[in-house]
Amino acid sequence: MFILSNFLVGIAKVLDIVLTFYYWLIIIRALISWVNPDPFNPIVQFLQKVTEPVLSPIRRFLPLDLKFGIDIAPLVVILAIILLQSFLVRTLVDLASRLAS
């Protein structure tokens, strides 16, 4: 069972790194949006392509009362990432430790 345990730990670490990377992409995109970036800049285009598939569905489901002219979809995504890191990654590590013993 130690092979499965090590595999789960590896998946948990990779998932944690991917979620952290995406967390920072969302933050950078939100910060760049405050300064009216050049839409033809390759960095801005990359951030748009990577983050928009997650942000646009959240924007559709936000009630109109919460929009205030400020985009809070990045905040919702950041909170979801923190929840996934706290719950899913820890659950995989705990499951792996129980399988190892």
C-alpha cells in the first residue's frame, strides 16, 4: 500500500503547486486590470486566456447587487482555491498517511 500512499502524496503536492500557481495568476490579473493594460500585450493575453474560463462563469452567477462596479469574481476564485488547498490537498495527504500505516 506504500506505493498508493506515495502516489497520493505526489498528487497532493502537484495539486497544491498548481492551485498556488493559479492563485497568483488570478491576483496578477486583478492587479493588472486596475491600470488599464494594453490588450495586445502577450502577458495580458496569456493572463486573459488562462483565467477567463474560470472567471466568466462566476461573473454570470453573481447577483447584480454584489457587482458595485467592482469585479469580485477574482475574490471568489481565490477563496475557492484556498478552500481546495485546505480541504482537498489535506484530505489526500491524510488519506495517504492512513494507507501507509
